[in-house]
Amino acid sequence: MRIAVYPGSFDPITNGHLDIIERASRLYDRLVVGVLSNGNKNPLFSAEERVEMIRRVTVHLNNVEVDTFTGLLVDFAKSKNATVIVKGLRTVADFEYEFQMALLNKALNPEYETMFMMTNTKYSYISSSMVKELAGFRGNLTGLVPSEIIGQIKEKYE
């Protein structure tokens, strides 16, 4: 069985993230979306809220599992019996950072491969940070995030 992990903070999940999830889910028998629960960051949504949002927008994908993790990504991947780490890329700047992380993960565990996937160009400008900033100014989130979670995002700013 081919199992991959797609890690991220997903605070909140964007249409770019969902694009990567849908495409990666077609390549692997199981795709585990790993929601990073990082105490050093101050997320808008709790890890549980982020998991719930991702589950809601991926309900149509039978081979997608969503879970939280803390600590090293390679340890989380091992716990899920994954051999591949999926990383979404929007820009060259993303690649530089993700390439360094892939090399570090490979040094920590040579058995893991990292697969880079370019997001669809129509989502290449979207980031969770931009979504939060736009939502804070009561901007229109249509087309940036899955429609099922727009209300939940707006509630955080009311």
C-alpha cells in the first residue's frame, strides 16, 4: 500500500491546499493530511477546528485521512506507515524553503521521499496568511477557500 503524508498548518485550509490534496489522493492508496499543532505559533483556529474543516471539505475523498501531529514530521510519517511526504509549492521561494526541509527529512530518515507538487496556477497567489488578513478586513473569500468554511472563517472576525 502506498501511503503519503501531506503536512501543514492549514490555518485555514485554502483552495490551493485542497487542490494538492485532491491531486495527491489520486496518486496514493492513502493520503494522510497532517495538521501541525505547533505551540510556537498562534493559530487563528485550534488544531481540532482545522482538522474538522479539512474533513468537511475532503468528505468526497475516501482515501484521505486527517490527523494532528506535533514534533518531527518524519516521526509522524513513520507512525502512519507513510513513505512519501507531499509538499505543495506556489512559488520559487516556497521551493527553496521546502527543498531544505526535504534534505533535512532525508538526513533524518533516508527511507522517505519528498514529492513536490505545483499548485494550480489559479491558486498560486493564495496563502492562509492572506486569507486571514482579507477576512480581518471583511473581504470576499469566495474562490480563495472552500465555500463550506467561509462562514466559519468570518465568525472568527465578528
